[in-house]
Amino acid sequence: MRARLDERSGRVVEGYAVLQPRIASSLPLGYDGSRYQRLVSGAGGIDPYASAVSDVSFVGKGIYDVDAFEAALAGRVPENTFLSHDLFEGIFARAGLASDIELVDEYPARYAAATARSHRWVRGDWQLLSWVFGCGPAVARRRRSITMLGRWKMFDNLRRSLMAPASMITLVIAWMLPLPYAALWTAFVVAMLVIPNLPPLLAGLLPRHTGIALRSHVLAVAADARLAAARTALTLALLAHQAWLMCDAIGRTLYRLFVSRRSLLEWVTAQEQNSKRLDVAGHYRLMAGALVISFSVLGLVAAGKVSVLFALPFTLLWLASPLMACWVSQPSRIAESQPVSDVDARALRLVARRAGTTSTRS
């Protein structure tokens, strides 16, 4: 539907200035295919309909109506002030989902690269703070600028960036409480971290098609259970560093926004992020914040302020988190295996071509 711009608000009110494809994670292949990538990148494969949803948030990749896009964004913000602009652009230009087009994107193969990217995203989200609670900089106040839905999207990004620090604070406070409250609050936080990993497992409990052998179905469910358990364990192990990382990104952004007004566009390219291969010592330097939190909790344990029963297992896990991050960032066994032969590669291409032809006809 062609974009129609409202002259009064300067926003696209009908149609879309951007059509974006569905974004799928690529299969981890080659030397860059790591255990971390396989654990956290989500589903991958040849089924383009498995995750088709109507997503109204622009993710930065799409087909533009250049005139409508520029008209909707003209005069909104001063130049060189926005690090994360995709959501902001989608709010004013409107983004529609082109459900029959899929773009395959690569997830960072190493934890260090993923943290650098999430740190940049969170800094960009918090740079939109004035738009969440007001109507943006003075240059845009002459125009009725942002909808409540757009403001809510921005606020939700801020909420998600606070999840890891809030979980960490809740755990430490819970460990100061007597039983059974310490156990209940600890279980509550752990459950909140487990629940996001359960939907794929629950969805696969019942066979979706007839004629599936019971043994094959049980093996598939067991594989989903192992994946959910591994994701949960990794989330718990990295919680301390994620809390430190989010606090660092938020504090750095607030200082730059309201005090220094410098380095607002600091970022590193994805290629440079992925090119860094850290050893164990490098991961301990990268994740020094997790060690600070761990030793602080150990100090509380030694002072008798928190429960040893609950605090000690988590603290030991966080102290070992750089080792785990280094291990999962290494190439997986599948990635280390020999490449597919020319004969097998040709056969796979023919199968993929027939599958694509069949799905197009359907």
C-alpha cells in the first residue's frame, strides 16, 4: 500500500514507506559456526514459514519509498545524534512486513561480538530517552511528533535492558531474607529466566504430523529439552556480566547525553567485532564486571549478610562464566568437521531447488 503523509504531523498515516522482509538466522557453518551461535541464534533451516509474523517494528533492512521516507524524517532530530535509528524511522515512516521475502542474517559467533553489539543497541535505545518522556529535541517540537504506540516501543526496549540488572538485584535482596522467602524469590527469578526457553520445547511435545515414529519423536523432544537446558544454564552463568554490561551501557549513555555530549555515535563494525578471537585471559578481562559482582557477593557471604546456601552456587557459576563464554565461542564439532564433498553439495542444491519450487507452487 502506497505511503500517505499527513502534512500536519509529518508522519506516514496510511500505507508504508518501508517494506521489510522477515529476518532469519543463518545456519552456523564453517569455522565461524560456534557453540554459542548454535545455542542462542534461534531456529534456522529451509522452512520460511516457521516464524512468519506481522512485525511492526523496523529492523533496519527493507525496500524504501525514498520520497516518503525522507519527508517523514525531515527535521526530526539534529544530525549525528542517533546511534540506534531503525525503531525511530519505523515509527514515523511506518514499516510493513513483506511476508513472502526472507533475508538470512548471521548471528554473532562469539560472545564477545554479541556483547559489543548488545552494548551498542542499549546505548542507542537510551539515547531515545527524551522521546519516551517528551517530544524529543527542540528542533522537532514544532511538529506533533510521536504516537503513544511508538513511545511504548521505545519504553519496552528500555525495560528489556533493565531485566538483567533487576534480576541480579532481586537475587541479592532475596538471599538476605529468611527461609522460605529466600527460596521462593530465588525460584521466581530463575523461573523468569527459564520461561523464555520453554516455548520451542512445549510446542514440540505433540507430533505435528501423522506417521512419525515414536522413537524419532522422543529423540526430537529430548534434543529440544537439552537445548532449553543449555540455554538456561548459559543465561544463568552470564547473568552477572549481562547485568554489569547493561549498567555500563546505560550509565555511559546518560553521562554522554546530559554531561559530555560527546561520543554519541561510538560503534564498531560487525566485521571488526567478529574478527576478535579472545582466549581465556581475554574473556576474563572482557568480563571483569562479572568478577566484581561475584567477589562483592562473596564479601556479603563472609560478612553473614546473605545466605550461603543460595549465594555460593550462583557466585561460583559467575566466577566460571568467562571460561564458559570462551568455550561456547569456540567452533563446534560440526563446524570443525570436513566440508561437504562436491557430489553431496550438488545433491543438496538439487533438493533445495525442488523444495523451493514446491513451496512456490503451493
